[in-house]
Amino acid sequence: MDFTNLISKVQSVVNSESYSMASMAQNFSWLHRGVAEIFPQPHDADSETESLEKRLLNADRPLRIKLGIDPTGADIHLGHSIPVRKLRAFQDAGHTAVLIIGDFTARIGDPTGKSDVRRQLTETEVKQNAQTYLDQVRPILDFDTPGRLEVRYNSEWLSRLDLGKILELLSTMTVGQMLAKEGFAERYKKENPIFLHEFLYPLMQGFDSVAVESDVELGGTDQKFNIAVGRDLQRHFGLKPQFGLLLPILIGTDGVQKMSKSLGNYVGLSEHPSQKYQKLQGVPDNLLSQYFELLTDLPLESLPENPRDRQEFLAWEIVRQYHGEQAANEAREAAKSGGKEGALPEFSLAAIPDFPAKLAFILGATGLCKSTAEGKRKIQEGGVRIDGDKINDVDLIFSQPDDLYGKVLQVGKKNFVRLVK
Amino acid sequence: MDFTNLISKVQSVVNSESYSMASMAQNFSWLHRGVAEIFPQPHDADSETESLEKRLLNADRPLRIKLGIDPTGADIHLGHSIPVRKLRAFQDAGHTAVLIIGDFTARIGDPTGKSDVRRQLTETEVKQNAQTYLDQVRPILDFDTPGRLEVRYNSEWLSRLDLGKILELLSTMTVGQMLAKEGFAERYKKENPIFLHEFLYPLMQGFDSVAVESDVELGGTDQKFNIAVGRDLQRHFGLKPQFGLLLPILIGTDGVQKMSKSLGNYVGLSEHPSQKYQKLQGVPDNLLSQYFELLTDLPLESLPENPRDRQEFLAWEIVRQYHGEQAANEAREAAKSGGKEGALPEFSLAAIPDFPAKLAFILGATGLCKSTAEGKRKIQEGGVRIDGDKINDVDLIFSQPDDLYGKVLQVGKKNFVRLVK
């Protein structure tokens, strides 16, 4: 089938009566799509008789849907987008997304000083990372309808906790309960040290739910314990406990491990449309259904049957979500022509007279910036990325062109160059 | 041997050259007497090469000797007096006693609300209990020499801890280390719940050592873990770690279990001289040496050989410490005459016309107070005790005289009456 026909066929289903908001609202398909688990279920021993569906139907005010954000890393990928997309579905159903920036923990870092991952961030770094995060999820969330989005920093309440309150938080749980938590259990069994402060993190996340009075908390399947702690704390403090809505952890484009930057099997939200397209058109067969279910709103029953068509359609649809239909078409054309022509211009590093070379100089040489000085300024402003990674070091130097071959250099959201030999 | 001769013989040894402060200072007999353990010892793996003795000899300022006090109970007994007596020995050697009133925990109570022992106290109750404590240890400690006593309330620093600092405290220990603590280990093994906030208490006690910069902490042998935590925290915060000086737990007058009010095998510091004498002259043989060592400063080698003489001498000496020589002699006379005559007057409850009877009324009837109204006021002021237990209930009623037979009713520090048939 011709690709344009394919698109219009799917779009006609999307526009049909059975796929309307009203219909989806009635059967809660918007709620259940791609969800791994909603808890408590009415038959769970500790639960209220109410189900989340009932709570939604009976709500006389917008419900408050919590999603916690870790502001230690700036760049996010399609795996991170899954709970954000579900948050958008709640927004569209009239509810309030409450994004919680976990700035308190980021400001403290790892108190043992042993973890590089948990290095202490300054207030400015946290704010910058949070802003970068918000910029990246802007295409997903509804930022504009009044009352649909609340962004909170948890230092607002966590910095005010005193020892009395913290003893109270801790007293709601036993050592046995905490050691039953996935992660802790194995480490304790293997006699790997668990530091006592680690027991406070689930309670801090739980207390966030108390502070914002959330009705539902979204998270990956690995968040069940923490979300349940939030329920217990809300009950302890006299609030109605939240529901937990768990979403699957996305498998990366390698089809094997979970999507992760460090494994290189990711598609970053700030990547160039052509990069996204190229990565996504290679997603293995066995993952296609899950990707469609979790990363698009398309009706799964009307998708093309041919695997190659499905890959292309997935790539096209996701690029369309983040960059619009024109960019999606261009990225597709570029991929068709073998990447030789199209949306991603190339720059030959042979044109750089001398290595080692400063990144700021290279930015000027590629034409992405007007001069080395502008290159420096753009780095300072946090606008420069290499393969989607934000660069913070104004004086970054590359000792040889080998370190850059094949990488994509980016300034702002729309200017990209692929560095080649 | 005649008792008066006995006393003068022992006193001549006390006054001799070999028993002088100078001599004791040199051989540190004042330090080692009755001590179960001093740690670290120079040969311990984690220790400085310095010993406590060296630290004392080389000190160019008075050392700070910490003893923590739990202000939840008002009345203390001879078992509690042991570390206080050691504190006095440090004072006499020129050092500073730092008494820490644990008001912070007492003000919070048990956050689970499950423990009656740990009920939440008001600020006034804590202050009253602390004052009662200080009144009782006044005969032991040097309150008068400038710079020898510092009384601190730990809410001063604990109430100022924020979550960041508390995470830091917690991060200095692992779950495994904490579960190795006596008490926790057995409970965890037996699957008895250990609540998470219980892990904070040793760290709070340890942080007290940081806050007051103690050089030595005194405690019972059950305090080794907590004192060691204090050492670790001091090191963490860049201070020289304290020494721990552990004292034995006193066996009660039954010769079997540790001295405890609830077991009835105790001698209270606020009891009448005659009560003290009577209880102490019955201390079993096998405990006499330990009682002399821990509760008196007498030279152990010059004590009478005859067990009966030793019992009487112990009773006399301890009453002398708390009430002076005359009271000790009177208490001895009273005991000799079978309690029939002597220091403790009796009141026959047959003189009370009607039961149930209010305690305030009985106070008036016995002549301890001028009227029922004064009886009420004295209870309100915290000045009334039955068998050494402070009475707080102004409206306390006894339904039958049986509940009072044989008990000692007390108003203030000096007015006692034994209630008889």
C-alpha cells in the first residue's frame, strides 16, 4: 500500500465515532491503554471498595495526577515519555497533572559521597535541568489549558521537615517491610551494604504525595513499592490514599535491554527528526506492537500488516508527534534516499585546520554559530548538544577528529549537523 | 568490733596518705574503680594510639564528660546513681560533667503511639522531671565549683536538624551494622517488628556527643553500641572521638535481677533514711563487695570481715552519703530497735473514719499537711510520694486501707510517715 494512503486510512479510523474522546471516556480505553497495573483493585484486601474508574466517574473536581521527575539528568528519551503521555491522557480527560521536580534530593546529592550518579547539584543546575525537562515534554503535555498543569519543587515541603516529623514518617514502617522492597531484598541477602538514609527516600517520595494531595500517582512498574508507601503515608496523615498506575519499562531499540542512554539503545526526545526516524525504523518486529501501544495513540487494529510498513509508520508517527507532519515526511524522504540527501546536513571535519580543537571553534566552523565567541555563548546558555547530550563545558576540547566522526552536533532545537570525515 | 570503732578504723584509712586524691590521681584508681570497660583500648584495631589515661594526663583543659539522662521518669534509684558517682569522680579530678537531658525524645513520645512507657510529655512535665532528677543527684554531684557542671537539653540542637542533616546522619551507617545492635538482632531474628524510627535513636544520642563535643561518655554496659555510634559521628564531623566508659548494671536487693522499680528490688534516692537502711542491711552476701565498690568510695581492703557487720556498714555509709552522719546513726538505731522506735513515725489508718478516702484528706489526717486543702496543694506541687513514687493525681482516692498498709507517705524531702493498721 502507498504510504500516503496508509496514513489517511489510519487517520480516518482516528477520526471515527468509535475513536472519539466521548467513546474512550466511556470505556476508559484512554486509561487502560498500555497500563501494566492499577492498584488497589476493588478485590485487593487493603483497598477501598472504590475502583479508580469509579473515582474518575464520581469526581466532582479535577483529580490530581502525580508524576515525580528526577532533575539530575537533563536529557530524556522515549522510555521516559510513557508516563508523561499517560499524564496527558488524564489532562485531556479534565484532570490536573502535578509534575514534581525532586530538587531536594538532587541538591543534597549522595550523602555518602560514594556515588558519582548522585553528585550534588547547585540550585541553578537543578533549575536548568528542570527547564530542559519541561522543554522536552512540551510537545506531549498540555501546558496551556488553565488548571491542567502544576509544576512543584519538593524542596518546598521537604526542606521544612524537622526531626519530629521525620521520626513520625519513619515510624510508619518496619525494617522488615523496607527490606522486602525489590532492590533492598537482594542487596541485604548478598550482604551488600544498604545505608540507612536509603530507607528515607521511599518515605520522602511518599510524603510528596501527602504534600500535593495526589489522587493518582504514575510510575514505572519498578515504582510500586514507593507509590504504596505514598498511600500509607496519606492514610496516616488523614488523606484519601492515591491510586497507583504502573506503566511498563520500555525495551530499547536493540530489542533486548531496557531503553537507556548508557546502553546506546535509546531515542532521545531532543534528537533530530532524521535521527529519531532512522533509529525507529529499525525497531525489531517483536517490539512494534508495544511501541505503538505505549508511544502512539493510534488504533492498534488498523495498523499495516507488513512489518516493514509498520516500522516506517511507527517512525513517521513518532517524528510527527514531536516535530510535525512536514518534518516527519522529510525524515522519511531522507531515510529513503539512504541518508545521502535530506534533513540532516553534513560537515566534514577535514575542514578543521588543527586538532586539538575547541568545540566553540568547531561550532563556528560548521556555520551552526557565527563565530567561536557565539559558540562559547551558546554552550554557556545550555543550547549545544552532541548526539543529544547537553554540553556544559565552555572550554571542551577534542584532541582528534576520530572522537567526533558520525556524531550529530546541535545548536538550539532546530540546527543540526552530522560530523563526517 | 564495736560499730563506732569500725567506722573510725575505716575513716582512718580513708584519711591516710595512700588514699589521698594525689595518690589516686597517679594510679587512676578513681577512674578504674567499678568500671566494666573503657574503650577504645590502645590495642583496639580502630583506636588512636592514645589511651584514656594518657588523654587525661595530657589534657590542657578540663575534659568534657557526657552522661545522658532520660527525663521520662522522675524517681531514680541506686542503680542510676552509679554513672553519676563516676561523673563526680571526674569532677573531682578537675573535669566538666555534661549532663544531657533527653528532652527532645520525651517531648515527641513514641511516634507509633503503641508504647505506654514512651508517652508524650509536655514541656512542663519534662522540666519538672529534669528538676526532680537534679534534686536527687544533688548529694552526689558537685553543683557548686564553677565550670564543673553543665546541664544541657538536647532539643537545643535536635530540634534544629533538617532533613539534609538527618540524611547525612543516617548515611554514616548501614542496615547490617544497625541490625547487629543488641536488642535489634534478636528482634529481627524473631521477626518482631522493628520500626524504622528506632534506628534514629542511637544516631540522635550519638549526635548529642557531636553537639557537646564530649571527650568521654559514661553509660551502662548496655550503652556500648550507642556510645560507639557517637564516636563514629564525631569522627564524621571532624571531631576527636570520645572514649566510652561502661559501668555494670546493678543487681537489685533480691540478689537476682537488675535493680528496677517495677521489680520492687530497688533503693530509691528519695526514700527515707530508715527505708534505705532497712533495705540495704538485707543485701545478700554475694552482692556486698559489688555494692561497696560501686556505691561507696571506701577502701575495699579495710572493710569488716563479718558479713553482718558489712551489711550494716554498707547501709550506714550509703545513708550517710545522702542524708549525713546523724541521719545514718538514727536509721541504724531505728533498725536495731526493730523499727519500733526511731526515725520513721507511724500513723494508724484506723484513725481515718471513712473509706474510700482521698489522699489529700489522709495527708491532713496524718499531720503531714495542715489540712486537706494543703494536701491538695502539696500534691499539685509534686511534693507528695508514696514509697518514693511521686503522686501527680490531686484527686487520688483509696478505696480501702489495705491498699496503704506498710507504705511510707512522704511530703517534701524530710517528712515521712509509715501507714500501719
